[in-house]
Amino acid sequence: MGASHGRVGFDSFSHLKPVMQNRFTLLPLMFPPYTGRVKRLKEMVLRLVK
């Protein structure tokens, strides 16, 4: 088979790069599908704005 048919081969032929993930962002709350929790939060915010 050779060394190119496994995890090490995949890593050597790939361009690995670090990816930063922000787990505490509120951006997913802006887009559908809205869950029940997101709907309640949206209603609370809209009541405060009025």
C-alpha cells in the first residue's frame, strides 16, 4: 500500500492550518431555524426595545 494510504499520508498531502472558533458568539441566533429558546429571547428583547 505505501505510506500515503493512512492518516499520516493524508496529513502530509493536506495543507493543515489552524482554525479559530468562537463558541460564545450570538450570531447563530440571528438566522433561522429558530428554536423555542431563541423565540423567547427575541420576544424579550423586542419588549425591552419598545
